[in-house]
Amino acid sequence: MSGEQRIPLADHVADAVALLGSVRRTEVIPLDGRALGRIAVAEQRARVDVPGHDNSQMDGFALAAADLAAAGESVTLHLGPMIAAGDAPGVLEPGTARPIMTGAPIPDGAELVIPVEESAEGRFPPSDAEESPVTLVPTSVAPGRFVRTRGSDTRRGDTVLREDRLLTPPRIAHLASCGIRDVRVLAPVRALVLSTGSEVRSAGDGAPDPGALFDANGPGLTAALAEAGAEVVHTGAGRADAAVLLEQLRVQIRAHDADLIVTSGGVSMGALEVVRHAAEHDGAVLAFPKVAMQPGGPQGIGTLEDEGRRVPWLAFPGNPVSALLSCELIARPALGAPARRRLRLPIHLEAAEPSPSGLDQYRRARVLPSGRARLVGGASSHLLGGYAAADALVLVPRGTAVVHDGDELETLLIPGGDR
């Protein structure tokens, strides 16, 4: 099938997003370590000013600018009561300096903080010497010096989290500082992962039997789906018989209350394509579009009926790079995972490389310190080692027959490589 007869990837992704819309739910969770990596589904606004009061940026002395001479000139002032973080701010009496700790509130009447290092002694006086004078030699007498003003970080009512944002440690800390205790996020979709094919074996000691191979797709897709926010509740291998495969799936759906089926293999044009054969049975409704991308062109999408409900089914190709790339480009957005960062980078090549002009080709790459992207491994969908070494995917767009050194191409940044 030529590239012109295939559907664009964006259309297939839109179909997958719509399909999973019925199983994407939300939940409210505490704003703690459990929120890390989750996707917010509602905007959050600050409930308080941050900081909530003017406070000291340094350990030092709070005082009024009028009580100081020019910068570099010494002044001796009586000490007022010390202010610690968490104390009420109180009032600064004229002609006095109040020792103040970092984070403590600025007292009424004070305009700046002189660091303790700019006192004649270079340290705070003993705690029993509150009424003793202190001599200060400030390097600056500017009002506002070392004062963190109320709301200088965030104002009450400011938007502090937008919909579809990933919850990171700084975002979690920011939300907590703004008085937010709980957050509404996407609930994990409960997924089944099955690798089809009678040749597939679980990894173990020794080499597989002749004609067999170790299952890369089960562990790889399980990890990729988990990174995209799904909860993989079962991973296994499917049989070559379509009826047995469907029974396996239904048993696991009931056992784990699964929301999504993800299979690899069985979607091409061969005589023994088990997922295609499964679509001929009652309850399995699957379409098998050819997507205008390489690798990963053969796809399956649909549902499996079980006990009165229809469970979404994404069927990916069996070659490991095709399966993982399909999960990256199709399952991630369908699950609501945040989009990868995309840059246009010049490509580093030793020699020009061909590309199928009718397809969007995704090549594995490493981003070099120079800012160029160097392709790693070949284009073939079985070359998993190149994907393992990659930290980027370079999109060679349709209409490109040859890629040359220095061509600027859209590049998706992905976790991985030697980091």
C-alpha cells in the first residue's frame, strides 16, 4: 500500500484519543509524593499570598532607613527584642535595631535588614544583652534591602497550575506553599499487555529454542505505558489461536477490572495474524488501518466486548521498535500523557541516507553537545539496540526521499541514551 493510501498519524491518534475517552477518569489525591508524575485535570489558583508577609532574607538587624547614615559609615543603635521565624512581627521603635532571623516577619516601621556580618562584632550579641547597643557598618542603606515582600512570589488568586500539566516536585511544593492540599488528576487506566505469537518466550536462562525468541514487547510496553500514566495490571503472551487469545483477554479483563487492552503482533498481512483473525469472532470489533509512518505502519484499533461492556483495544505491530514507537506516538497522547518537547535540530550524518518519501519516518537519534542530532542504528524496526541508545526521535517528513548532513528536522526529546 503506498503512502498516499495510508491515513495520517494524526488521524489515527485522534481515533485513539476518542476511543480511550470513555475509560479516562479523574480522582482527587493528596498533594504529596503520590502526586509526583500525575497529570492535573483542573486549574488551581493560589489561596494565599506567598510569602504571606514581608520577611527577612538574611540573619541580621531590622531597622528604619532614617536611622542610618550613608553606606560605609558606622552607626550605633540600641537593640530591641529579637524576632524569630514564626513570631508576630511587632513594632520597631525609632532609633533601635531588632535582631531578626531569616524568614522572620519584618516589624512595622522597619524598611531594610542589615546582615549580621555588617556589624562591628560580626555576630549577634549574647541573648542577655538585648538592651546593649550594636554598631553597624552597612555596605548599602537602600530601603527594601534583604526584605522579601509579601506576594513577591505568588499573589492570592494567581493561576499556579494549569490543566494537563505534569506534577513535578517544584510544582507540588509551589501548590503546597499556596495553601492547596489536594489535587484532581487523571486516574491511571488499568491496562492488559499481551505479546502475541507462538514464537514468543519469557526471558530466562539460556537461549530460546530454535525459531523462538525472548519477549521484548511485554516488558517494554509495560514500562512505556507505566511512564505514560497507565497501571499495567497484567502482562503475558497470547496464543496463536484467535479464540484462545480472546478467552485469555476476557479472563484477565474480569480478573483485573481492566480498562484497556494493548497487544503487539498479529496485525500485518501474513496468513497467521492472530489479532486480525480475532476480529472475525463475535465481540471483537477491530479496524486495521495502515498509518503513513515508518516503522509502525500496520495498526489495529477497536474494542472487545465482555459482560456487556466494550474494552478499548490498541493493537500494535510485533517488531519491538514498531511496538514501542506506536506506544510513544499513539498510546501516550490517548492516555493523556504530556507531550514530549520538540525542537528543530540539524542532523549529523556521515553520508546521505534514503527515506520513504510517502511516509513520515521516525529515526532513533542522540542529541550531541553541539546541538546536532546524530542518527543511531538503522531504520529497520527490529534494531532495538539503537532505540535503547537514543534520547531523541527524528521525524523525516513525508516528501523527503533523502536526508543530508545538516538538514534541520523536527526532533522529539525522549528519556534514554547514556544518561
